Amino acid sequence: MIATAIAFYLFAAITVASGFMVIAARNPVHSVLFLILAFFNAAALFVLMGAEFLALILVIVYVGAVAVLFLFVVMMLDVDFSELREGFLQYLPVGALVGIILLIELLLVLGSWLISPEAVGVAAAPTPAIADVDNTRALGRIVYTQYVYLFQAAGMILLVAMIGAIVLTLRHKPNVKRQVIRDQVARTREQAVENRKVEPGQGL
């Protein structure tokens, strides 16, 4: 029990510190690396709670795909971060107002939050009603039966967000030559092939 508590506080402290460094690091590559560290420690917390399926999903999906994608995008894009920081003071009052509101809400939640005496006993069980099955099956039964409509709605929201991100980042440059299939198919041999007689020792 003592070892579990020590591991919980260790992983939780590293997770909070990594989350803070994600927004505090000046280098965006370092921010992504701290985000990956936060994901790994959050997965360790899931393992301590008995939710090993969620821990594996967090590592495989977020660390293996999303965070690595962020890392490659940040490293490949030529972003002028000095230009992005120029408008920091302009948005500081609005950001401070939103931060104060979130802080007040967190204080209200923490002030009225109580630990249930039964929470410790059922922490490692999937759910009290279906505790005879493993964690993965219990999660599947809940998601695809009781919360199936909410699950589908979340999928639709993610799909719309993905399409919106693609549309917003799709830029058409006027002077770029693009491939037109119908023009290529309609070309004749006389238009595509030109016979030229090259003298010896001369280039085209």
C-alpha cells in the first residue's frame, strides 16, 4: 500500500510538472517532448487505478500517433515564433480574464469535492455492476450500449474538426502549376512528342 501511494505521488508530480513545462517551454519541440512525458506518466496512473486498457490506448494512440505527429509538424514547419510572440501583450488581458475564471471554477470544484468512502474499494474494479468481467470488456459494454449515442456524437465532432483543419490549412497559390487530368488525356502525339535532330557535340 505504501509503495502504491509513493508511485502515485511520483507519477502525479511528474505529470503536473510536465504539463506545466508544455506551456512554459520556449522551444516548441521541447513542449512536445514534455507532452509525451506527461502522457507516459498519465498512463502509469491509469495502470495504478486498474485501467490497463486506457493506459495502453493512451500510449499507443496519443504518444504513438498524435504526439509524434505534433513533433514532426513542429519540426517541419518553418514557423517564425518571434512573430507569433509579438501580439502577446495584446491578448494578455483576455487571457488573464479567462485564466482567473478557470481558477475560480477549479477552486469551487475543489472546495466542494469529497472522497467517497467506497471509492477506495472499487478503484481497481471495472464497474460495480459488471465486476466479474475484465476491464476491456466492461469498458466496451458501457461505451457501446449505455453511451453509444454520445460516442457517435464525439466521433462526428472529431470528424468535423479534422475536415475543418484540412480546409483551413489548404492554401491555393495562383502561380503554381497543377495537374489537369483531362488536358493530359486529350493531348495528341503531335503535342506531346517533338523530334529534334541534335548535331554531334551539341546539347538540346
